[in-house]
Amino acid sequence: MAKKRKPTPHRHDTTPPWHLLECWQTTAWLKVDPKKGLEHEDAKARLQAYGSNAIQEQRGKTALAMFLEQFADFMILVLIAAAIISGWIGDLTDTLVIAIIVVLNAIIGFTQEFRAQRAVLALKQLASATAQVLRGGQVHTIPAHELVPGDLVILEAGNVVPADLKLPEVARLKVEEAALTGESLPVEKSSALIEELESPLGDRHNMAYKGTVATYGRGLGVVIATGMATELGKIAKLLEHGQDTKTPLQQRLAHFGKRLALAVLAICAMVYFIGVSRGEQPVLMFLTAISLAVAAIPEALPAVATVSLALGAGRMVKKQALVRRLPAVETLGSVTYICSDKTGTLTQNRMHAEKFYCEGAFGTGLGGAVSGHFGQALALNNDAYYVESGVLQGDPTEIALYEAAKDAGLDINVLNRTLPRIDEIPFDSERKRMTTLHAQGETFLAYCKGAPESVLPYCNSQWLNGGEQPLESAELLKIAVDMAAQGLRVLALAFRVFPEKPSGQPQDIEREFCFLGFVGLIDPPRPEAENAVALCKQAGIVPVMITGDHPATALAIAKRIGIAGDNDKVLTGTELAAMTVDAFEAQVEQVRVYARVAPEQKIKIVKALQDKGEFVAMTGDGVNDAPALRSANIGIAMGKIGTDVAREAAHMVLLDDNFATIVSAVREGRRIFDNIRKFIKYGMTCNSAEIWTLFLAPFLGLPVPLLPIHILWINLVTDGLPGLALAAEPEEQGLMQRPPRPPKESIFARGMWQHMLWIGLLMGGVSLFAQGWAFYTGDAHWQSMVFTVLSMSQMGHVLAIRSEHESFFRQGMLTNKPLLGAVVLTVALQMCVLYVPFLQVIFKTEALSLNELAFCLVLSSVVFWAVELEKWLRRRGWLYREREPGERKP
């Protein structure tokens, strides 16, 4: 008898055609309470049964594969083969030592790559999506991968649909399904039953599918499929062959490394043939040439860049900046403009209803308006709600209005029962208003709130002295402007009574309103915003405010925090729309405040600045901000109030929605890039010194100065440990006082390639001087001396290049303790190689006398003092001046 095949829970093999079921049938099939959702224990059990709600990705490299890849480099394989040949001929010690050094190099390379992979994985986990679910009768925010069939998911505009959903409740919900169906326009959803079994996905209006985007309205969905069982999971094979793209820096370094490798191989070939022609042993010269190639070819540069960028991104998370794409780390230092939202980013995002205009009079409280329509409008046209912890959740403006109504004595729970909401027209950036419809006995009440200029045109009367009076629009707009000039965000309130329920279309409800009054709200600037703006200006970065708020409100806040001066003006969205591209570009660099700007207009601002050669960081939080975030050089989404769509489009997410965090990220990005430059400068200078030493020795009549084991030792210990410790170097003095780095500037600019050339030549020169002096004076220790001079001069070099300008003595020895420890350890290891007897045998060294050691140390210090002289000349502007980036325009 054949064994019965055990069904795989994750595949939902026996699931019904969900789009044909009634809502009660769906919840019954999935055994979920449609009012309370799943209980927590039930959800945990289902997660075990169905698995994670995730699309399976291509498996990453295992640790073993990563380690073995360290030996896959062609030159490493040649070196191993040469060592085996050498051991077979008779020099077994060299073979063992070379094998040990190669393995140690592989361990260091593996450690770097493994750390980078872990750091990138940690960033991915931090950036994972979340979902709002109803469990146990309470709303919870959970990681989207923890969703299970039967969960009740709350959808709002801007959410990425986290799983396949059946929709029992919708409020004008529209979903963009282009990624799944190819439909270019958002599809309006409904809970109506579908009767066609084979209806295509695009026609199933009572369903929402994983990976699509809610662009308008709200809805409640029951999870019917997760992970690979979703429609998106079924086409996941299209994603299997995706590869991680390299950052621009990695690409440039890889390209440079390939070109340099050809030059190094040519020099190594010359070293080999010149040595053999002078009578040196072919095997020794072959090992020497290959060892030099292994040491000098910078195949690790792209990997080092990845480690630095990934670990730097990890440090940024601690400063509340989550980097979603590694190139953002290296490009942060090039930002010249930061275009920031006002609310919540520059301000505290804690609105307070400070001033009221109602029935023709101002007040700081609701007073007699509590029992009337004005107070009811505040309370009922509102989506704020309390969660189980007793915290009021929702949009900051709505929370302020809710609290104002509550503080004035309104019992909002009673209001919601006596005047239940039966329909709504959600707020959107085009209409700039929100309307709710409520049942009142046999009649119906509509309450509207929004920007004064978007509400007043739909009013034909105003509420005065307990009744409707003729509307005085011009006078009311003047009052709104005066309130906004005080830095208040002004909202207009209006209402209308319907004898019969209207059709629900906006044009039927939003007309012939009776104006109720204004609410003036204040969102004070963040305490740290003013200092952050000042720091931006010092760093050559222009801060710009872009807001949908009233122009007077925007300008008042901008002046208070230093973005705008007394003579600066505001450019409104209406004015921007009327401008041609050329006219706008002519003045875009002078505008500091944009108000009443639609999200779509942010793209116009970004492109105009980019056309002028600026490097733009742009913040955003809404669905419509996503195109501008993609267009910006650095797109920055809000972590608290941002939509899923905005976060997906962004390069970086502010976990605290704070403008000061952007400035901190720019500072950290500059530090990381500086340290990558220092590592490259150190490694390439040391490599060039080794090449010069071996290449020039025959032309000076000197024997081969270093053995293969010496070269590999220098590459392992001297180049490795101190170079890696440079990543811990603190930021340079004046980091945020210098102008942004041009984005297309070579990493070798500003004197770096000249430094690598002449300091490398100097390092090789002092090593050859030590060899020549010892060799021609008959000193038998000449090889140990050149080995020591080359090693120790690299230690002096790494201490001196900690800053491009500042003196080592001003920096102090203890400001980078990991580097100091690496230098001390390297010096100690070098002394062990010289003076420990069994290591002398392995490394073919001799103990130097005190005078010889002192001579080597003095010669080695020449490099340190030469770099200090170079920095002294730079500080006075006498060296590399033409390579410094130009000052920003005022």
C-alpha cells in the first residue's frame, strides 16, 4: 500500500478559491474571529505550521565556501604550487612557513568578508517591513514575516501589502498592482462577491496581493496565503538569479586593481629575469617574484571597502540612521543640498492646538463651542485612537485635535456612538482635506477639515451667533494668513446636514458647506534643529525646507531655526507649477523655503538642483514622495511616520525622523570615506615600497634584498593589522568645516597618488640605503637590516597618515588605541623574528646588534618625518592646493 503523502502546510494545497467566498465563509474556513483576530498562541502555532511569510532568496555562501574562496586567487595558487616545488627540491621549512602565512592571510580575508556579510544581513533585518494586525482584539505592529493565514491586517495608503489578503472591509481603497498584473493604474477594491472562478488576478477586486501597494484609502484584509504560497511567491523564480551590485567605490577599486595587477606582474617578471641573469637560483627568484605579486596586487581593496562601508552603516544605525543601500555611505560626503520636510523632521511632530477662531472670535480654548458643531468636528473628523497601552496613536495633527476636544470636556466615546461614522473621503495631497459622514437620527452630518484654501471654496455660509450667515471668504482668508504668520498651522473646519444619505462621491458630499472656524496648531522646532542647520552651513551644505504647510508658517519656522534669513522669500507650489524649467533653474539655488508643495513637485526641485551640478539629499514619507526619493542622490525616508513605499524607495531611513540625524549621517559618511582613503593610501604606499626595493636593487648592484618569506611576512603583519586598525580612526578636526567632496572626484585625488608614489619611493630608498651601507661595509646582517627598515618605516608611515593635515603630535597617541595596539604588536613580532632563535631559523634572520638596530630605527623614522613635513606644507597651502574641492557658492 502506498504511503499517504503528508501535505505541506505552507503550500495551502486544499485551499478554496478565496475570491468566490463570502467574508463569513473566509473567516470560518480560516477559524478566525472577524472582530478580534487570532489569539497570540494560535498565531504562534500557525507560524510553526506555515513557516515565515518571506519569499525565499538565493542561498548565500556558507562560511566554508567563503574560506575556501580565499585560496581561489590565481596568484595564491601559483604561490602554493611554487612552495610545494621548493619543498620537494629540499627547502621544506620555506614551504611550511609560506603555507602557514597563506592560511593566516586567508583567515584575515575570511574574517573581513564574514563580518561584512553579517553587517549587511543585520541591516537587511533592520530594514524589514512591518504590518499592523488585529490580534486578541488589539492592534499590534509586527514584522511582516510573522504574518500567518487568518491574521487580520489593517491596510492604509502607503502600505506595501504584506501577504495575499481577502478584503472584507474597504474605505475607498485603491491598490497599485502593476508589479503583479501590469495594470498601470491603481485598482479600486471592494468587498463585493466575484462569481467567475477563472477570473484573472487583475479582476479580483475583493483581493489584495503581496508586494502590491495601497495608494489610497483604507481597508481590512484577512491573510489567506503567506510566503511562497502567495501569488508573488509563485513567480519568485524570476528573482533567483539576482546578484548584489557593487558600490561605485568597489567598482572603481576593482577596475584600478586589475590595471595595477598588470603593471605589478610585468615588474615581477622583470625581477625574476634580472635575478636569474645575475646568477640567482631560478626557484628562489620565482618564489620571490610570485610572493611580490601576491603582496603587491591589491586584490583585497574592494573587500576592504565593503567591510568599511558595511560596518560604518552598522555604526550609523546606533545614530538612528538606517542605510538601506551601501553606496549611500560613500556618497553622503558629497551632499551639497539637504531638502527636508518640516513636520516631524525639523520640528517635534507634537502638534498642540494653541489658538481657535470660532463664531467670529479668537480664543485659546473651545469655550462655548464645545457642545456645538465646532467641537464635534474636532472629535469626529479624526482617526486618532487609543491602543491597549493607553497611548493615543495617529497623525500628530489629529492627536492634537482629539486632545483639544477631550480637554474641553467632550466625551468622544459617547459622540462616536450617537453619531457613528458611516462613510469617509480620506485626506490626500491633491484635495488637502478630509471629510467624514455621520448618521444623526433620520439625517446625516458631514464634517470637513483641511487647509483653508481647500475648504473655503466649498463653503457658501459661515456659522455665527448660533446660525448660518453669509460667507466672507476674503476676510476669513486674511485671518488664516495672519494666524499662519505667527508660525501656526491653520486648519479650517466646516459641516453640512443632509436630509438623505448622499451617494458617497466626493462631488456630492464636499459642497455647500457651512464654515465653522479655524484651529491654529503649533509644532515647535526640535531643540537640536538650529545647531544642525548651522553645522550644515559650516560644512558647505545648503539646508532647504519643503513643506505642504502654509507659506507664512513655513517661513516663520525656517527663520527660527536659521534656514531662512530676513530677506528670504517662500516659493509656493502654485508659483512653482507656473514656472518653466529654465526660469526655475535660474533661481533654484537661491530658494530656501518651499510651501504648499505637492509631493510630485519635489522631483522638479531635485532635477533642477542636479542640473545645476548639486548633489541632493531629499526627505519624504508618503506614497507620492517615492519618485522624488528615487531621483535624489540620497533619498531619505522617515522611519516613524513614513510609508512602506517611501522606505523601499529610499537609500536611508531616519529611525527617529530627525533632521539632526541626517547631519550626523553626513558626518559619519565623511569619516568612513576618509578612513577608506587612509587604508588605501597606507596599503598602496607600502606595496609600492616593496616593489621599488626589489626592482631597483639589481640596478644598484645589490643582491636580492628580501626573501619570499620576508615579503609575505610584511604583507601579513605589517600591511595587515595596522591597516585594518585605521578603520577605527576618529573623525579629523574640521571634518564638518570643509566643503563637500565632488561626487566624481577620484579617490586618489587631493595629493593621494603623489603621496603613494613619492613616499613609496622614499620608503624603498631608505631600505636600499640600509642594504647598500651594510653590504658594502661587509656587514653580514644586511638582509635582516633591510627587512627591519622596510617593516619599521611602514609603522612610522601608518602613524603619520592618521590625518591628512593635522600633526601626529597634536592628535596624540591614544586617540586611536586599536591602531596603537596594532603598531606595538607588529613591532614586538618583528623583534621576535629578529631575536628568537627558532624564528631566526624559520625566517632566515640574524640578531642585530644594538648599533645596527638603532641605525635601522633612525632610518625608518625618515618616512615618518617626511609625511609630517608633507602635512606641514599642506596646512600652509603650499602643497596639493589645486586638488582641494572649491568653496561653495554663498
